[in-house]
Amino acid sequence: MADTQPSQPPSLYAAREPIFPKRVYGKFRNLKWIIMILTLGIYYVTPFLRWDRGPSLPDQAVLIDLANRRFYFFWIEIWPHEFYFVAGLLVMAGLGLFLFTSALGRVWCGYACPQTVWTDLFILVERWIEGDRNARLRLHRQKKWDARKIRLRLTKWITWILIAVATGGAWVFYFADAPTLLVDLFTLNAHPIAYTTVAILTGTTFFFGGFAREQICNYACPWPRIQAAMTDEETLTVAYREWRGEPRKHSDAVKAGEEQGDCIDCMACVNVCPAGIDIRDGQQMECITCALCIDACDEIMEKTGKPRGLIDYMALTDETREREGKPPRPIIKHILRPRVILYSSLWSLVGALLVFALFIRSDIEMTVAPVRNPVFVLLSDGSIRNTYEVRLRNKHGEDRMFEVSMSGDPAISLSLEGSEGNAVMVPADSTMLQRVYLVAGPDAEAATADRTDVRLWIEDVTSGERAHNDTIFNGRGD
């Protein structure tokens, strides 16, 4: 009788195969080195740049001051109520990602993504300490942990941890004065939140860049799945010219007598791929368009005396044309197409609006909130008094005298709480709450009416700049 036991279902989890990319030389690898140096340099150095804003303001060029709810970027200061600037920058970042993806595929992932940059750095350290691909493979497959393997692994991990600590440390420097915080961190005088943040970022950087690597791109990042909506047949991406490379050396077709293509099946493109894929199998979600396979293949083509470009940046429409014997379209025609132009226009529009809003914003502002409990106060002489909470905002780097006035019904008088006159000193780069009283005589039209429109003004005595806010004066409603 046949065995009717149900078979075990196949596992839905595939164990990770460690990837040890081989070192490669070429223009795209050099471009990645340049971008890595620039991005890491900007990240680590920026918190220590200085910018003079005056005696009462921080002199750190880029600072996210959460305690005082400010964001400083060189000469620009963003206040909490101006968060639309940050939102606009995020919109520009998203549109920029759409723009570059529609034109050049996952070029962001391959060159500038933090996961890619730090993974490249960790692989570089790994190669320096353990050797190139073959040496690292031998060490990985070595089961016995002898003194040499322990020494190499500990050296590598300690170096990774130092890089990870520097990464977490650089991040916290954006939220406090960097030189001061650096001293506090080493003298153990920093706030526990700083140490906690550095510890968390150290752990994640060490794990993501050292061990997870391409797994983060494949499983944690949503962009590989979104990018399909951003690309079309005109998008330039890394591809293999199958019609030129096939059949490969050692293939069944060649053994059967067919003429061999340009691909000698050396596996150089696979050995240098940080995602561990074979670009000759076609477009794959794991491909980050880093183009290292192009450098590796071009080197082999030169050694075998064949034309470069077996693996290259190309579009799907180029494949159709080249199979027909036609030359590929110029790169500019791939880039200048409706989708790319649309993203470029939207990106430029948002940027122009942000710049316009930045230049037209005032250095003094006010907001007015009528006190509603009570709506008005009936004074002993029959006059009606309304009370307002006025927030005076001084964006200058020095104290400024603000004069408060009113326009509307001339029968309404204005006074400030705690001040004999109508002027008040507002501290530098701060907001001050000032209580303002408007009083209408017993026979004034504003006192007998239900509501009267009024406008409160402030004037910077030093510069003459003015700002206003419209509000309502509440009367008896006779």
C-alpha cells in the first residue's frame, strides 16, 4: 500500500548566502569612490562648521535645536510655524528620487543611499583586513577558529564598531553644539539621551553595514518595489546585451557547434556584484544599478580583444533597435521625455516657491488671540474693554523695540499691560507674549455695536518694518 503521509511543505525562507564582492577597477567604481568620500565627508564634517549669527544665537552652521524649536542652516533659520519649509524640502527630495529613477533607474540606491555608502565602506575595511574575494571566501569556509581567523575577525569587527560609533556620534552632533558635545561625550558629562542615541545608531550601523547589507535593500526597503512605477521602456538602466553575448562559452549551444557569443562566462560580473545577482538573467529587483558589473565586463572584453559594452547602461527600446542592427538612441533623447520633464518641472516649481517664500518672509511677526472669558469687561465708567493675547516674534539676532498700535475706530484706545507707553522690548530671536487692552468709551460706536473690525499693528522702531493682524472688538450689542 502506498504511503499516504502528506509531504512536508517547502520552506518559504531561504537562508542568506554571504556575498563577498571582488574588487573591480573602472569609471563607475571610481565614481562610487568619489561619491562615498563626498557624502561621508559632508556627514562627518558638517556639524563642526561655524556660522556667525550674532552674540545671542548659536554659531553652528547646521543645527537642529529641539530645545528652542529652531532649525539653523547657515544663514537660514526655520521657526516652528515655518515647518512648511521642511515639508517642501521633503517634497523636493521625493520628486528628485522620482526624477532620477525615471531617468537612470535605481541610481540613488547604487551610489548615494546611506545603506550603500556605509556598506561600501565596511566592505573596503573587510578587504583591507581579510583580503580580496578568494581570501575572504577561504576564511568564511574555514570551520576551525584558529588564532589567525580570530585575529582577522576581531580586527575587522573592532574597526566596524569604531566606524559605527563615529556614525552615531556624528548624528547627535547635529542636535547640539558639536565641539561642546564631543567633549561632554568623552568626559561622560553628556545627557543620557545622547549616549542612548549613539548606542542605537552604532548597533544599527554595525549590523546593517556589516552583516545585513543587501538584505536591507531586498527586504526592509520599499523602494525596489515602488521603482517599477517610476520607470518605463526609455529608462536607462544596467542591462546585458544578450543578442551579442549568447551563446556563452561552455554552453550546450556552443558544444553543439553554434558560434560562440562575446560572453566567455567568466562570472566576473557576478563576482563583483554587491547584491550577488547575475545581470545576464535580465532585470531583477535586487539590482541597485551600481554598474560595477559594467566595469568588470569591460575589463574582460579588453583582455579578450572584444568591444566594450556587453553590459552597459541602456533602455529597453535600445534592445529592440540593436537587435534590428540599428544604433541606440542618444542618451539625451532617453532623458528628455515627458515623464522626466514633468518631474523636473514639479521639482523646480517647488524649489522656486520655497525660495520665494524664504525671501518674502518678514523678520517680525505677530499673532493675536482675543481673550474670550469674559468676551468684554464693563468698566465703572461704562467703557468697554477687550483683552488680547499678542505674540510678538523678533527674528533678528538682537533685541528690538516694537511699537504696538491700532487702526479702525479712532474712539478705541490701546494700552499694554506692564508698560506705560505703547512700546515694548522683544528679546533677540524669540517670541514674547504681551497682553494688550482696547478700550471704547461708553458712547463710542464700537461700545454699542456687537462687533467692530480692528487691526493691530507692530513696528520695529529700529528698521521701520511693520506687521499687522486683523481681529474683532466686542461691544455691548445695544
